[in-house]
Amino acid sequence: MTGLPGYHFFGYYGIKPWDASEDRLLCLEVPFQDRPPGAADRATVVLVDCGTRKILPVAQTLAWNFQQGCMLHWLSRRSEIIYNDKIGDRFASVVLNVETGERRTLSRPISALSHDGKFGLSLNFARLHAKRPGYGYAGVPDPYAGQKHPSEDGVYALDLESGEVWLVVSLHDVFDMRDQGEEVRNAGIWFNHTVFNTDDSRFVFLSRFAVGTGRRSAMFTSDLEGSDLRCLIDYGLVSHFDWLDPQTILVWANIRNLGDAFYLVRDGSNDVRKVGEGILTQDGHCSFSPDRRCILTDTYPGRDRARELMLFEWEKGRLLSLGRFHSDPALTGEIRCDLHPRWNRRGEKICFDSTHEGSRQLYVMDLQGV
């Protein structure tokens, strides 16, 4: 779909880069791929014509990384997009009409968008930059850097129409839920990976802290008022996830010493069950097809440096390999190029980022007939 000159990528999985007509794709264009972006490095937001592959620049941003881009989203069925940027001395989000050029700025950056486009979630991307390089943005100091679990920082909500912002769940709220033990009490925790459920009534997020060169994660859900905070998985291994329905989450985790696996976890209950046992044996960036029949996922590089793209009919137990793609060994850590596969709205195409042709680019695969 894209190629040189310039490096192109979308960023994270679980977000649809296509517009409502599916004639255009959103992505970022950057002039380098071999180092993390600094505070002065700009990325260009571009539209790719799916027919001609012509690239149209529409904006620039100072708030981006190679893992999640600048959190690009289309807003509902309008010709509006939303993305993160650095405005003056703070991170914010920008709503841009790609047809008219009209734009407005919201006071916080987004980390997730509701399906109806009415609400966004927001995190402290300066804290993320310090605690989890590759997921935050350079250029703004964290005002809570010296605090391990501040009560004024956490997951915020934004009303995209009015601009109203409120703190939903603080780091201290999560810390204060139970006796966390000495390890958590002495750690500086951070939040990451916010995602609304399928009817926008709740959202999920991860709370994390560092242990040596690794980290431990816990999974929480909440409503937008923060009045019903739940811990689904306590601190241990919790990785990638997606919502099956308003109450059920697919997640790669280690639950109750049952081993590393994909699980379906019921929000607000102790109901968990393994998915793809003996078939899906590796962590990956998982997402359900629009009809919920298939799970799209990928793998990290093996010894041959190949990342595999897979489609799993989870109720039938049928696994289909969609291809193996060489991963540039020079791009590791926070500048790695995960495939991060994403569905289109009809579930007939996917797109993914890859370096298998020698540079970081965006690719589209047609699944009709697969």
C-alpha cells in the first residue's frame, strides 16, 4: 500500500485506519525508522488513496511513537479525524476535518475513542514516556514524576463535543483498592492500554509497575464515572486483549497459575476459560472480526526473524496462517515494527505494518475467499 520515499505506519492494533467509505487509509509518514523520536521530531499525518496509492499530507504532529503512532482515529462517519499533538508546553488532541481543514483542540491527548465518537479516554503520556519508553511522547515533563501512585493522575475522560474533562480512575484509586503488598507499595505504577467495550458502557485498562528489566501488570475495568472499579486480573502477566462483547474480554495472561494462554474473562465475575489451547501458543496483538467469529493475531519474531500473521476461527478451533513476514533485526525495543494487524469495517480486509521489504511500510491484505 505504501513505499519509499518515507517510512509509513499506522501504529497500534484494534483501531480502523479506513474512512467510512473505505476508500482512504490514515497513517503516519516519518523520515527515519532507526531511532526513537525526540521532542523536536515531527511525523506527518497522511491519507492514502486505496485506489491510486497517492499520499495526501493533512497535518503534522510532535506527539508520536513507533508503537502507537499518535493515536489516529476517524470520528464516526464524518470526514473528521482525531490525533495527538504537542501544543505549546502540553500534550493535547486535535480534531481535524480533512476535507475543509477546520480544526479544534482538546485539552488532553486521547488514548482511546468510544465507538460512537462522543468520548475519549486520556493518559499521562509524559509518565508513559518515562516508565514505558515507546508508548509515551518526548518533550513534556511529568508533573507527578516523584510520586509513586498520585491521586491526581490516572485515566481521564473527555467529552469530545463540549471539551469537558474529568479524572475517572486515579493511580491512587487502584493502589488503594486492597493491600497491594510491599512490592507494589514501593513501585511507581502507571496506566496503559485503555479500550472501550463494545457498547461503550465500560472500559478496560492496565496498571503496571517495573520489576528489574521486566514489569507486572493488572487488568481493571471501570465505567466513565469511576464508580464501579473492578480488578479482573491481579498483578502478574497480562498482555494484549480485545472485547468480545460488553462483558467479555479476550486476553493473553497467566491466570491462577493456569499457564500463559489466551483467556476469555468475564467482567465482574470469576468466570475464565482458555481459548485456542494448544493452537494459539504465543502472545499476539489479538482482535475479533466484526462478526466476532474470527480472531486476528500475530507473533513476535522467531529465530528466523519472521513474524506470523494468523486467523483463528475460535469456536471451530481452525487456524489459518496468512503469511510470515521478515522483521528487520536492527529494529528492536521501542523502535520495533510489530505487525499490529487491524480489520476493516466489513471484515473482508486487514492492514498491518511490516519491514519485510526493507523499510517500515503499511500493507493491506484481502481476506475474501480465505
